[in-house]
Amino acid sequence: SQVLDTKDVQVFKVTVNGQDAQFAFGEKHSFKGTPLEITFPNELRRGQEAIVEISFETSPQSSALQWFTPEQTSGKKHPFLFSQCQ
């Protein structure tokens, strides 16, 4: 499993290597946010890579998430989301 930090986001779906994964939010903390625990659908071998895709929606209260418009990116085609709280 993998635990990620979140704050005021809504998660709709999580996949790991293209397969649906179970996920759950932990207890919310006032300033640290809420842990998101992802349970991988299959056990990974040591050194095996996993591609985790999360379908989510932010809110105005979501701290440390920032967007670049397509015009601000090098390819100028798609927006880009980044986090300052890795």
C-alpha cells in the first residue's frame, strides 16, 4: 500500500498499473490534511515499478496545489498541476 498526503481534495478513482485500486482517507488533521491510503490490487516485487493514477478534484481550500495554464507550459497544449508539499 501507499499513503499520500491530501488536503481538501475529492478522489473519485485510483488505478495501479491500469487496475482499479481500493483507497480510503484516514483521520483529518487540522493543518496537516488527510492521509490517502491506496491499497495496491496486486503485490509488487522488489524493484518493480508501479504507475499510480488518481482521478481527483481540487477545491479552493486545497493548499499547496498550483496550476500552470497551457500557455505557461513548454508544450503549450495542456495545463500542469504541481504540489509544493511533497
